[in-house]
Amino acid sequence: MPSPIPTRPPAMSLRTMLAYGVGQTGAQVFRDTPAVLLPVFLTTLLGVPAWLSGFVVLGPKLWVILCDPLMGAWSDRLKSRVGRAPFLLIGALLTALGFMGLFSFTGFSSPVMAAVAIGVLFALASTAFSAFSVPYLAVAAELSDDPHERTRILTWRVVFSVVGVILSVGLAQPLVFHLGGGPEGWRGMALILGGLSLVTMLATPLGLHRQLRSAINSTAAAVATTGLAAGLRAARRNKPYLRLVCTHFIQSCSLACSYTMVAFIFIYAIGKIDLLLPFVLVMSAAALAAQPFWLGLSRRIGKRSAFLLACAGWVGVTLSWLVVRPGTDVLLTLPFFGPLASEHLWVLLRAVVIGITNSGFLLLMLSLLTDAIKRGDDEAGKDGPDDEGLLSGVFSAIEKLAFAVGPLLAGFALSLSGFASSTTGMAQQSPQVVSSIVLLYSVVPAAGMVISLLVFGLRRK
């Protein structure tokens, strides 16, 4: 008698994938806007010294490195009783409120008091963000047992992360000025983006309530988690997961170095800071358009091969910044952005390639992460502990550690090069300093990416 043909599980509905992905918009706004604008808010409106504003941002980031794994282990422990929805709901609400508060208070008695108050508020908001972001990442591994289906789900996460980048990096600062600058402008920006964050983040637990409820039923009889220490020991035995964590840490340090230097590149190496917004918009559009390509390529040649191809492309375009120079001609003139030189068009072309390759390796890294987590579940068996939240928390903490370390190292290297600080605007820099900026934006991140690929390619067990 012929054996029955195995049936494929039903494809994930577009509604489910949209409900999952849209939550990343608000998450991206909270991740990027304070990183980019909080130091500006502290130093230009609250009178906080620049060195102290750095600690205001750094302290909460270091705290969440510990908080993320703890939050993940906690959500694992409660998953069989209440599920992950309460974490997503409460985390979304408190994160949005914390974001609004960060830029709304200005009546402090002294700059030191302002730094302390904003630092505490940022730490509380970051804790709330851990309650949302860690279970949110864990849910991606739980929505489907099909590895390619999970890639499709994560494609929508990348799409909505691009929307968040446009809001936080591209539009937040112009919105402050449009609303009048000053305290009212900052408060208005915080209310608008905080409201958008709240709506988009709440859309995930509300839109996935059936899937999250079924996850409670499917794990009701599962063995309880064995605790944080035992979970970390289990993670150490998951070799693919460990390799991905190490790879992602090195890559995130490289990306953090690039993000730290991007404004300096446009100010000093290109000489046109108002080209930054078109650069972000072009890069974001390319990232969105490339998602179907990476999804299809990962099916044809495999996730690992597609991941390596995306990383190699990113290394190539990053090294191309070595030949960047200010534009001297006027090729065309655009409304709002003024004259563009031939060199500026090459900059926008780089934005296309960066958007394509960056979105590719970030998507595939997350997809490979869900595979590694599911592999650990399979090896533990159906009666094994649920540790998706813990593993997601460790992964998230490692990323945040990298984004704390990367800017510190880049800033230290920039200081060693002789960079001249100023309180009156953009100071003139020596050619040596400009060369150092270019190296920190090109060779250093590219070298980090190459090292990460050597780690990623270690012999699999």
C-alpha cells in the first residue's frame, strides 16, 4: 500500500504576517530616535554637558543587556499560563508613554538634575521596551514550523523596520523644527511619534490574539523552564545559535560604527549634510523593494548562501566610500534639496546597494536565528522546556551591547585622530581627521564584517 503523501501546512495568511510585522515600526522608532536625538535634546535644550549626555544614553543600554535575557526567561516561564500577549501589550503601552516623556520635560533645576531624571526615565522606558521587543522576537520562531515560512514572516518585519527608520532618522528632527523648535517642538514630535509607536506596537498582540492564545494551549502540558542559568547552559550546547550570536555581535559592532560616522561623512567628506535625508529615503526604498528578491533567493540557493552573498555585497559597497569626495559641479537641481553634483549621484547609488544588501543580511540573520531556536526545540523534544524567549533575549542583549560598544570605540578613535570639537557649529577639520572619518566609515566596518563571516563559516557540528 503506497505511503500517504505528506501534506504541507496551510500558508501563513497575509493578515497574520502584517499583524506581526507592523509592530516593528514602533519598536524601530523607540530604538533609533533616542539614539539619534536624545543627546541633541539634552545638550541644546536642557544644558547637559556633552560628556554627561553620553552617559545618559549609555547607562540604560548597559542595563538592558542584563534585562533582555531576564525578560525572555520570564516570558518563557509564564508562556503556558498567560502567553506572551501580556508582555507585548504592557510593553507597548509603557514604551510609548516612556518615549513621550523623554522629550516632554524641561523644567529642571539644573543640568545635572535633568541628566539624572532623563536617565532614569530612559532606563524605565528601555525596561518596558525589553518587555515588548524580546517576546516579539520569540514569537517569530513560534508562528510557523516551516523555515521558509518564517523567512516570509520576517520579511514583513524588515519592511516595517524601514518605515520606522524613515520616521525616526529621516523625519523626527525636521518635525521638531516644523513644530517650532524649542520645548513645544520636541514635545509635539514625541507625542506624534509616540502615538504612532503605540498604535503599531499594539497592533501585533491584538492582531495575533488567536495565534498567541493557541500557543498557550499547545504548551500547557510542557515542562516548565528550568531557570535562567540552566537555560543559558542549554544555549551553550546549541552550536548554530552560539555561532549566530557571535556573528551578529561582530556585525552589529560594524553597523554601529557606521551609524556613528554617517553624519560626519556627509558633513566633512561629502560636504553636503542635507543630502542625508535623500540618502535615507533612497536606501529605505531599495530595502523595501529588495525583500521579495531575498525571499526568493533564500529558497533557491539556501539561507546561508544568500546571507553570505548579502554580506559580501555590503562589504564591497562599504569599501567604495574610500573614494568619496565633495562634489564640485552642478549636475541638476532638486526641489527642497538644491543642487546635486555628479559625486552626489554616486552617493545615492551607494544608498541603493546599501539598502539592498543591508536588508538582506539582517532578514536572513533573523531567519537563521529562528531556525537555530527551532533546532534547539527539536533536540529537546516536545517535553523539553520552552526557551524561545530566553534565547531571543540573549540575542537582543548582544545586539544592544554591540550598539553601546561600537559608538564608544568609534568616538575614541575619532578623538585620537585629532578631531576638533566646537560649541559654535561645524569646526574645520584637518585632512588627517577627514581621512580617519572615511576609514571609520569604510575599512573598519568592512573588516568587522569579514571577521564575522569567518566566525559564521566555522565548521558545523
